[in-house]
Amino acid sequence: TPYEEGDKVAIGSKVYLCEGKFSMVCKRFGPQDNGGPQAWTDLGSCTGSIAPTSSPTFDPDTPGCPDEYVAGTPYEEGD
């Protein structure tokens, strides 16, 4: 799957971000595949948060969870 640095995916209610010096691995491995955790950062749950914030925030450009990750799907930048 051709993910690129900056792409986000959800598996269940967990959200992952492709980033870092191993981001090229995102093209070959999903967040839970062997080798994937080197490139995918666990951002937590899209049904809550990992750490509390000082006040709630709303970003209309980020409406909830990204689409569910589907192995073998041809993704493009910004998916």
C-alpha cells in the first residue's frame, strides 16, 4: 500500500500517523504489521484522548476518525 509520510489511518478506534526516519516503511507495512511500528506513530483513540487537554478544541478540518485501514487498497497522498 503506497502510504506516504503524513498519512493517517485508523484500525478500529486507534489512529496511526506515518512519520519519522523510517516513513518509507509505510509503503510496505501497515501499523500492526511486522516492521510497521518503526514508521507508524500511535496517536491514540479517535473516541477519546491519551492525555487530557486544558480545554476542549474543535477542528472542522479533522472530523473524527480517518477511514478504516484496508490492506491492499491503493491509497494516495492525503487519504
